Amino acid sequence: MNLKKNAKRLIIGGVAVVAVVIGVVSLNANAALHVKSFTVTKSDFKKVTEFNSNVRSDFSRTYYSEINGKIGNILVKEGDSVKKGDLLISFDSEEIERQLLLMEFEAKTNQGNYDDALQANRKTAGLYSEATNNLTVLNQQIEDTQNALTKAQNKLLEYDYDDYAKAQEEVNRLTVLLADYKELKAEMTNQKASSYTTVMTKAGKEKIAAVKESNDYNYERTTTRLNAAKDGIRADFNGVVTSIETTAGASVGEGTMLITLESTDDVVVRSCVNKYDIDSVNEGQPATVKIRGKEYAGKVTRIEKMVDPSQGSGVGVEVALEAPDDNIILGLEVKSKIETANLKDVLQVPTVALDSDDDGDFVFVLNDCKAVKTYVELGEQNDDMSRIVSGINAGDVVVWSENAAIKDGSEVNVD
């Protein structure tokens, strides 16, 4: 009898426990979900995108020899940092002085040749002019003498014996004079002919004047460069030596490549931006670059208009640093951060509150203690926040749960 009572108590007790458990489960199933919330307001929005980058100089110069000479000393090595005005390469000073002496001798020789040519031309021109003028006079004199001689010869037939001797004397005198004039004419004719071939024409004068001008220019140019070379090759700006193409003691010709210097006053950081991020990058955007533990400010100054084949589908973007210094090492790989968005008074929500399905992006908006599924149009996103273009308004409260899935219309309890 007692065993039955005990068994009955156990059964009743078990039923009671089950009922309690079922009641608890039922209560938990109807309990509101604890969620986090965010009140939507208009505020400033920034997005900073980080890129792998490479430090480069935005300006470089290759120095070439401006003289035919010999290298003296090379005072730098590749990779050395130099200041504006530093001596990089010197030329052999003795060789320079030797060439300057030769230039002086050559200049004097050229001037002498020019003067001699002018003097010779003046002499030849004088002879030609003399012969031309004399021939004009002689032709007239020969004509006059010939006429006089003819008259004198005709009068011989008219004179008596006593006058004949005087007339014959006149004929003899005129005959001798005419012969002299003709001989002199022959000499002047030869003089005119010989001098004519050596008298300078206008073109000839212009030619030797052009040669002199060319010689003078070459002298001035070469001596100026030789004198300048005494001071050697000096840096025009602060920079880093990236290439040396000669050696001490080497003979070099004009135009020989000597040394290349890249500026550290004009430094850019180049990034290769993929096709997804390039849409948000624009010239003028502020940026920061950390180089060897120091942060440098800059801005986007160049976006290449073609894809870099060596970087797949990436597009080259350059950020110019505002205040580069000696801390910078060219060629170093660094991280650059570009402020790709800076918007004023825009709607935004925590990115963690966003979700999506086949119909688009959505958030849950709190309405009478229930989570209402609301689709939104997204704008820019950063690591923490997302800009909302449309779908919700300022003052709306969005909710989300980090531990459980929220369903449309679920009752929620805001923590």
C-alpha cells in the first residue's frame, strides 16, 4: 500500500517538473530579444583607404659632360644623400688649362687668317680698281694719240723740206708715245684680269664673315664651358645619387652621361589602386604616409590615365608629400592612407547594423518595441560606419544583435 503511494507521488512529482520546464521554455520563447541600438542622426563622415605604396622622387636630373676632358675625382657613391651645391664630380684642372691655351692660340690664328684675307682682298681690289681706271684713261689716250699721229703723218706730204724734218720728228714722237700707251694698256689688261679672279665677291665676303662668326662663337662657348668645368659638377638641388656612369681619370667627350641625381625636395608616394577603389580616389584628396616611423602629410596630385601592365588591372596614383626631409629613403615600400571621402551632415549607421538579402541591403528599425525590416540605399562605408543615401530618416533607431538573428517584426528589448 505504501509502495503504491510512493509511486504515485513520484509520478505526480515528475509531471510537475515537466510542466515547470515546459512553462519556462514557453516563457523564453515569448521573451523579447535583447538588442543594441543606434539613433540615426546627421553627422560628418570620413573614409580613409590604405594602399601599399612606394616612395619615389618626382624630379631627377642626369648630368652630362659639357666639355671634352678628363674626369678628376668622383666625390660621391650611388645612394649618397647630397645637398644643393655639393661637389659631385671634378675635372682634371691641368687638362682644362691646356685646352684653354690651345683655344687662345686657335683664336689668334683664326683672327690673323681673317685679317690677312681682308688685307689681301683690299690689295687685290685696289689693283683691280687701278687697272680698270687706268684702262679707261689709256683707251682715251691711245685714241687721241692715234688721231694725232694720223694727222701728223698726213701733214708730212704738205710740208717743205725745212718743215718736213719737224713734222717727221712729231710723227716719231707720237709713234713712240702710242707704243708706250699700248704697252701700258697691255700691262693694265693683265693686271685687271689676274686681280679679277682673286677679288672677293659679296658671297665670298659673307662666307669668311660667317666662318669668323662661327669661330668666335665656338671660342666663346668652349672657353665658357671649360672655365665652368673648373668648378666641377655640383648638385642643383637636395637629392640622392642614383647612378654614376663614369670613373676617376676617364676621358670623356661632350655629351657623355656622368651622374644622375633624384630630388628629395620633390617626393611622391606611388600606389597601384585596384578597379574597385579607384572610383573613390580623386586629385586633391588629403593623404598621410608613414615613413620610418614618421608621418608625412600630402595630397593626391596625379592619377594615371592607363592601367599599369606590371600591376595587373591597377591604376597608378601619386601622393605628393608636403614637407619631405632627410628621413625619407627613395624606393622604400610604405603604407599610404588617402581620405577618399569627407562628407558633411549625412545619415550614417554602424556597419554592424547592416544586413542584406536577395532584395538588397537593409536594417531593422525600432517601431513599438518591434524590429521592422527596412531596405536602404548605401553610400560610402568605412571600417565602422556606413552612409545611408535613402530608406531611413534622422531620428530613426536601428537595432541589431550580435548573438542572435533578428526577424522582421520580432519583439526586441534595447539594452
